[in-house]
Amino acid sequence: MDTTRRFFGIVVMAVMLVAVMPETTKSQCAMCSLTAENATENGNSQGKGLNKGILFLLAIPYLAALGVGILWYKKYRSKKTVDVDDDPIVLN
């Protein structure tokens, strides 16, 4: 019980910290954003490739977490029971 309270406390503190932060941040360095802006103004495709690369790098952690979640779900989705004196006992 103490572990779950501590976990939820940390989650609440993290959400509050993110909600209080007033400033926005830029996701690209100054050189990358300047290159992307100039490329799109001149009709080059470098800016599109840069944005696709950023989206690709962003998607990989989410796909990895999804894969771990699916494996975890498949492993623990079925409940194991044992019949003792005609009464089922749930093991997990």
C-alpha cells in the first residue's frame, strides 16, 4: 500500500510540475530550425526530411512501450486457477 501511495504521489507531483511551467521550449536547435525554415521557403525538401526524421525518432519509444505492454498483457491476461475440494482458487 505504501508503494502505491508513493507512486501516485510522484505522478501527481510530476503533473503539477509540468502544469506550472510557463515557458514553452523549442524542439530543435537554432541551426536545425533555421535550416528547416530556409529549406521550406526555397522549395527544398530538406525541411520535410528533417521533420520526418524527428517524427520517426519520436515514434520509436512509443512503439517500444507498446510492444512491452502487449507482451505483458499476453503473459498475465489469463488467471490460473486450481480446484481444491471442488472450489476454484485463483493463483494470481
